[in-house]
Amino acid sequence: IHSAIHMAREDMNCVIHTHTAAGIAVSAQDHGLLPISQHALKFYGKLAYHDYEGVALCLDERERLVNDLGTHRAMILRNHGLLAGGQNVAQAFYEIHFLERACQAQIQALAGGSKLRYPSEQVCKLTASQFTDDDEGMRMIQMAWEAALRLIEDQREDYCS
Ligand SMILES: [Zn+2]
């Protein structure tokens, strides 16, 4: 999975792939990620899907993975988990963190059993456009990464030893 993306996308130097409970659960939902949270709206119109083909050991799946990813940076691997990447570790972490939180929120919202409320399409598009990777956006992403590292350092001094 990782080699496929690295071979095809020069803008994705870091690729993160997870098997979290919420990510797997959303990957199994036919409707995919719903635009019901700010975290999910970051991916409005910017999220790819790849159908499950079995444990990813067949090299010919790489071409289909890359085709399905297209120009996006994040993808739901159906019946499997999540994938996201970026120019660097900070951006890849930012992407997978938002996607994971969006999945967690969706599973909990659906478990709540109430009718869901959806923002208008205009608001969905606006919100997606507010997450940018221009200089200002990348500065914010770097700040978020440094904050994440501080959180880890506070909890586990030995995390990098
Ligand atoms: Zn996997």
C-alpha cells in the first residue's frame, strides 16, 4: 500500500495507514464518510475510496490504489481502514488525525440513533475550502504537529528512546 503511493505521488513523502475501530467501521458503511462534523467537512469532495481486494499482498493492486486515490491526500480503504498522507510527517499526521476524528464522530452520531443534521452544500464546500495547504495552512499544520509532540513528551518521556 505504501509503496504504491510513494511510487506515484511525489507530493506525499509520508503515508499513514491505520486500522482503528472507528476507521474500519466507517470503511464498512456503504454511505462512506458523512458530512456531519467539522472534521468530516475537511474532506468534503476531497476523499477517495478503494474497494477491498483481500490482504494487500498482490502488487497489481498498487495501480488501482493509485487510480482510486487520484489527486486526493486521504482515502478510505473499504472494509479495511484509513489512509492519509502529506508532504511531511506533520501534514500526514494532521490528515489522518482529522479523518480518524471524523470517523469517531460519525460512529457515535449513528449510534445515538437520532435523525442527523446536515449542513447545506454551500457550507460543506466553504468549510472544505477553509482547510488549505498554502504557507499559512502549513504553518498551522506544523504548530499542530509540535503541539502533538509536546503532548506525547508530557505523557511518555521515553517515547523516542
Ligand atoms: Zn491495512
